[in-house]
Amino acid sequence: MIPDAIAPGGTPSATPVAPADTPQVRSKQDQQLADALADAHNLIKAALDSPALIEVLSPAGYDEAELNAGLALWAAAQEKYDARQTADAECAQTKADRDKLLNEMRAEFMAYRVAVQVDYKGVERAALGASGRVPGDLERLQTSIRAAYAAGQKDPYAAKLAKSGFTIVRLQKGVAGVALFSASDTLFKQHDRAVTDATATRDKAAGELKAWVAKFRKLAKSNLQDHPSLRAKLGV
């Protein structure tokens, strides 16, 4: 049976028809849904490929047209599943890219703070953004780094900091690094929202297929009581 809707944020996973050049890893829940989709496809195809089954099930409303309608629901659900997996994989990559830039930005800022703390104390250290704790909030962190590097490029600090390795060019490069991180963070958030949207779309399509399959199985089991070989063919 097709499982209930899966919460967003699962790990990227492969699907029965996933592109060969997109390496993915299935989470347990993704695997369950992938298996359910495969089972639904096999069930519907088994019915469509058997004239005897269609003959027996048509009076119950499952003629060839209705079975093809079920197959269309499967195709839609599979497409939405694949789309969500792709979105999740892309989101994971943008997060990895963002985190790399974040680590580099933080490491550079920590090195800058150490250099400042060696040469300055009190008010001057504070003016150069090297006193107190490093902000944990990413927006505050970026603001603090920009302000610190801007101060470090001005007199009377620039010359002394340059001797410690933090030249104006290096500080400007640091500001550019903050801009790169900011753009990367924005891109990650866009992809994260895309995963949420794709998950909702996938779960809606999977839910519609699940309802169709559940009704079909129930009616098929009831209408095939006197046809054990046909029941076996459907596995109901």
C-alpha cells in the first residue's frame, strides 16, 4: 500500500526511473514510497494486460478506461516523486555550497579577530569588531564582519593590521566573501522552499493514487472470489 504523506526534508533518494547521472541515496520513507509506486504500477499493469481480468472487473467499474485512469494517477505520482527527489538533491548541494562558504567566512573572521586582539585592547578592539562573542545569528554575523573589515581598512588601523597580514586587499576580499555567502544563503533558502512545495505536491499525488489503489484492491478482491487464478495474478 502507498504510505501516508511523508514530512519534508528527507534525504535525497533514487527512484525507479531516476536519471542515471543523478546519484541519490534513499531514506527509509523515500524507499517505502518508491516501493509503493512500483507496486501500484505492477498492479494496474497486471490488470490492463489481462483481458480476463478486465472482463470480470468491468461490471464493477474497472474497465480498460478506468484502469488507464489509475495508470495516469500512477504516472502523475511518479513524476511528482521524481521532481521532489531532484529538488531535494539540489537543495542538499546548495546547502553544502553555502556551508563551505560559511566555514571559510567564519575562519577568516576568527583569524582577523585574533590579529586585532594581539595589537589592540578596549575601545579600539571594540571598534575593530574583535571584542565580545562572535554572533551566532547569520544575519548579525555578516553585519559584524562587514563593519569590522570596513573599520580595519581605515586609519589609524590599516597600516598596523597590514603588518599582521590583514592588508586592505585581504579585508576587501573578506567583504566579497561575505557577499558570496549571502548570495549562497539566499539560493539555499529558495531551494529549501522548493523542496517544501515539491513535497506537498508529491504527497497530494501519492494520496490520490493511494485512494484509487485501495478501492481497486477492495473491489477486485470481492469480485474475484470465484477466480483464484485471477486473484493470484493481481496479488489480492
